[in-house]
Amino acid sequence: MPKTYYYKVRAVDASGTLGTTSAYASVTVTADTATPTPAPSGTTYSGTATVVGFNYTVTVYVTKNNGTITNVSVTANNLGDSAPYYNLAINGSGSRPGIPQQIINNQGTSNIDVISGATVTCDAIVQGANAALANFPPSGPLPAPANVGASCVNGKPVITWSAVSGAVNYRVYRATKASGSYAGVGTATGTSFTDDAALTVGKTYYYKVRAVDASGTLGTTSTYTSVTVAAANALPAPTGVNVSIVNSKPVISWNAVNGALHYSVFRESDIKTYTLVGITNEDVFTDNNVIEPGKYSYKVQAVNGEIVSEFSVVVSVEVYGDELDAPTGVRATIVDFKPVITWNAVAGATHYEVYREADIKTYTLVASLTETSFTDNTLLEPGVYCYKIRAVNEHSVSGYSEVVSVEVSDIKQMYLTVNVLKMQQLALVEQKYAA
């Protein structure tokens, strides 16, 4: 506690004679102004807030032990030769998580003295405390790293993952089975790790990752990822392989392989027997030698000189032969004042597209349907309308049918004419009964 002391002074001459005693002076001794002892390594975080209108800054040091705030210190810089600080009492937590109640109670209502003649606003302290506490890792164990993946680069497994907030490093674990026992194989400060151990080529290994916080506490374990070790400089098998039908021909595509000079495409010629059907420098290949209808299966290899990758996964497609025939027997009539178009079914078609002339020789798609009849319910102006049809399935589109036309009459005039006739008939009936 502060204590007041009183002092007097007397002068002494050359002979040692004491002079007259002075009046007394007093001083009150307060807390030591030496720099506070820093918190244990790994538990102190700081944030800085600049007080507008002054030439000094305020730095707030927050100390946590086992997730609990134990001390908040405020240091003001550029105030002279002294190194002042102010230790704030911890009175529990307020509405703001982690901010001492005393700071919240005083915010904006008073100042906290730092040294004589200089004050620091509570607003500035709260800002600094918020900045300091924002640097803390989340309470409890860190979450598991997400997006964990693995690949083989130059014969070595490379494991990658997404960063975890609050992590200072990561532990990587390896197993020979997905559900096996995982042993630590290394630590990384970044978000990737290369396993330099002498592993067996052709064997699959499984990896998991855990984040580590500043106190050394291990976080939650990630899900596993796996990778098969390939020989150094080996090419990976092509991925993303797909096959589709374009103009009645199988088209095989895949993702480019880093380091590949070209690709070999194989087609199944007999049950589980594959024959080379093409070599290409691109990541797409059209098999123009397929003529007969049937199911065709393909797989791809990446090649660089004598280095050849494993085969890709097998993809298959059904070839239906020649393109669809154009619809025949197309007819156009008027039913209930609306154009009705009909045609004969086309073998192999799954649906039909109906086109109507929108301008001279310019046609617009007006319907796609599975039936062989179409009623044009669009409100049409009087005039002649032309239509054509084509057949469609998953793999092919036919040519257009012959063009048929139909004349749409003036519906309003037709209704007017009918109503006039009805009125005339009604008038004749009334005259007959009146006679």
C-alpha cells in the first residue's frame, strides 16, 4: 500500500557543525514502476491502440493460463525516460468475452492515470485489449485441418492441408492401413509435408494431420488421405477421363499430366483385352475407326520416352450407329383455329424438336416433346406459318424434315361472322313465332 514519509535537511560546515534544521517535506511512495515481469512464453499476446491527439501509444499485454485471463497490463510509450505501466485488476468477465470487467465499467467514463501529467483513455485500453485477445487461439483443442490431400512427387508422398487459425505447427502421422495405427513421421510449420522416408514403391500409405497451438496442445485429428508411392520421376496415371459421342464417334478426354510428352489411347478389342488405337499430344482423342454399333471401353496412359504411367480408369460408351433419320409424313392442319403438326415416329429417337419460321427462312425452336403431334397454342396473327421437325436422342440429331405450312385465319373476324349468323337465325325464329 502507498505510505507517506517526512523529511528535514540540515547543512554542515567544514568544521562539522550542523546548521539550522529546515522545514519538513513529505513524499508518498507508490507501487514500483519497473517493467512488469513478462508472462511465461507462449501465453502473452499483445495488441496496440493509438490514442488520437497524443504522441504516445498504448500497448496492452494480456496473459492467459489454461484459457483463463490472469493479467492485463497497459504500457504507454514515448512519455519520457520512465517506463510506466498500469496493472488492471481482474474482476470477472463482462459482456465482451475476455475483456476485464473493470475496463468495461470504466470505458468512456473516466481516464486511467499512467504517470503524472499523462492519461490514457479507457477507450484506447479496450481497443488494445480487443486487439490482443484477437491473437489468442480458440479455446479448447484446435479443429482438425480440412482439405487434407496427398500426391506422389518424385517418388515421395506430399501431404497438404488447409491452415488452422491459432496453429503454430502441424504433426503428420502415417499408417499402412486406413484403420491401422498411425505413427508420427514429422512436423511442419506450413501447410504441406514431404515424407522423405524410404517407402515401398507401389504400396499405399495413409496419412492424418493434427494442428498444434502455442502451448503445445495437439488439436483434433483430421480425416485420413492416401497415396500410392511411385518410382522417382514416374508419371501419374491420367485422371478425369471421360468419353462422349460427337457426330456418332467416341471422343475421349482427360486431364493433362505434368511431364507427359504424349498419350496412348487403348480400346477394348475383346473381353479385358485392350489394343492401342491412337497416340496424341493433346488431352483429347476422337476414335474415327468405330463403325459398328455397340459398347466401347477405353483407357489412357501418359508417356515420356521410356517412362510410362499406369493405365487410367476405364470409361465406356454406347455407339448407336448411323445418325437418326429425319421425320417423315409431316402434316399441318387447323384444329379449333390453331395449327396442329403431326409426323411419323423415328426409330431410336427419344424426343423431337419443332421449329417455326420466325422470318423469311429463319426458324425458331418452339417445342421439344416426346409425342409425334404438336399444337401451337401461341396466339398467332393471321397469315401463313411454316414448320419443320427433327428427331433427337442422347447421341445424335437427325436432319430436318420437309417444311409444311398452314394458314391461320383472322379468329376475331371468324367469331364476328359466327355471331352475326347466330343473331340472324335467332331473329328469323322470333319472326316465325310472332306470326
